Amino acid sequence: MFDFLKKKIQSWIGKKPEKVEKKTEKKERKAEKKEKSERTKTKSEKKTEQEVETLIEEAEKPQLPEAEEIEEAEGNFFTKLLKKITTSKLSQEDFEESFSELEITLLENNVALEAVDAIKDSLSSQLVNQQIKKTEAPARILEALKSSILSILIEPPSLLQQIKDKKDSPFTILFFGINGTGKTTSIAKIAHYLKENKISCVLAAADTFRAASIEQLQTHANNIKVPIISSNYGSDPASVAFDAISYAKSHTIKVVLIDTAGRMYTKSNLMKEMEKIIRISKPDLKIFVGESITGNDVIDQARTFTETAGIDGIILSKADIDKKAGTILSVSHITKKPIYFLGTGQEYKDLLPFTKKSILKNLGLE
């Protein structure tokens, strides 16, 4: 994830792994030439001492960067800001001019405009009209960028701790989202995650609408070896949720995970059905599951579900194949709800707890 944005940021701040490799190759070439020169001298004595020294000197000459590298370094977001700061205090006008490249880059990588504006405001407050020493400028810009990105992210509470803190009844989690976002698979991953942490759970197959949905969840339950409560297709999904909670109480099971039918966020009748499930099950957490790769569309979905059902948190699936990953930077800021997990593969273990630190690391800023 963040492949494109990470590459751009690293090019701005001078973190280029490929250049390290070039330096290594250069040293190896130098040593190889020296060795070859010495060997040639020993075997045939055709090379004089002066010729050997010349070869070594040639190998040690620094390789100048190519023209396009120089041009990029002189004109990117980072170096523009650095130049302005090291010559005088950064004015708002100069900041606006420098920020335009970062703004375009963020928008191209699916970061929502609202999130871009928040990053801009945070950067501006930290850099504009501030007295910054020339020697401190690069570090200050980098720290400001990190801080600005962190400011739009919401770190979730520990799900495991939330579950452990509830003593009197099962901890109930309701999952919803539109069709095809990986909701059922995400529920199975959560069940596996809980089991790995020695927390018991039961699955509720409350998607009684979509063909084969019950069988799909049943297969996951069999694989993970956790119980499942289900009914017939067409039955009331709220009653399935109620039965699962009753089962958990009678069997001293700690967590109930409720699957629901995927519903389009534009269909008011389906959203009203969700209201009934919430009223009956009284969930401790309402989790929206969306696809990271759908960009700003998933943000619109999350916003609508927030307004209608009042979501408490988010799981973004397919984060591993989302090269732009701007959604990860945007959805928390816009919904004001935390991302709990990122789905990063097809296996049950491929569920990454969301942390701010992991995002900085994936951006190459940590």
C-alpha cells in the first residue's frame, strides 16, 4: 500500500534506496578495477605504477546526477519549502505556491479534498511565519509533514481491551457495508483474530437475503472451528441476531459477530432494515466494511452509513493491493471514526491492526 505516494515522498526528502544500491555497486566496481589492475601488473608487468594509479583515480571520481534528477530536486515540494525557509521566514503566499505540488500528488493518490485541506492547514500553522534556523529547516519540514498526516488519522482503541472490559453480557459487533466489499471474509478474519487471542465467539448469519451467504459463513465457521447461528433464507435477520446473542449468553461465549446483507447506501428500505437489527441486537460496536481500492466512493459510503446507522469504526479490505491508498488517509478524518483493521490478503491471518505508526512506516516517514 501507498506505493505511489511513498515513492513520491521519498524522492522529495532524498530517501532513494536505489541510490544506496548504486553507491554499493560503485564501490564494488572500484575494488574490482583495483584488483584487476594489480593482477595485470603482477602477471605481465605491462602496467606501470602510474597507469594503475590512474585507473584507481578514475574509479573514485564521483558520478554526477543526471539532468532530470537535478531538475526534480530543485523544483519539488520539499526543496521549494526548504529554499524559502532558509532565505527568510516562510510567507503564506510562498507556502501556497510550494504546497500546490503536494496537493496535486495527494489528490492523484485518492486522498479526499477535505483531508488534503486539513493537511494543508496543519502544515501552514507549523511553518508559515515561523523563525526556523537554516540548519534545522529540513528536519522541521519533515516533522511538520509527519505531524500533519497524523493529525487526520484516528487511532482506534484496542478491540481486545474493549471486549475484556465488558463483564455482564456478550460483546456484540455488527458488520455492514455494500455487496462485494469482503464483509463476510472480514468477519471470519476477526473470528480467527479473537480465537488466536483466546477469546470465544459465535457467528450470526443474519444475511438471509443474498444467495449462498449462509453457506459461505458456515464454511468459514467450520474452518476456524467456531459456532454459527443461522436460519432459513428470507427469515428476519434481526431474529437471527437475537438468537445468536441468546446462544452466547447460555454458552458463556464472549463475543457475537453479526453478518448482515450487503446493502446499497442509496436504498432507504435496506437502511431501515438495518435500523431494526441495531434496535434488537444493541451492538457494542457497529463496524462498516469497505474496499480501500474504491477510493472516494468508499468515503461516500462510509459517510452515509455514519449518518444512517451511526458507525463506530471501519475495516478497509484489500489494502494490500491498493497502491494509492489515499482512502486510508481520508476515511477516518471525514467520518471522525477510527479504522480498526486493514485487510491485507486472502488468509485468515491477513488482518492488520491499524496504528498511526504503521501508516508513517508505510509512507517511508518512520
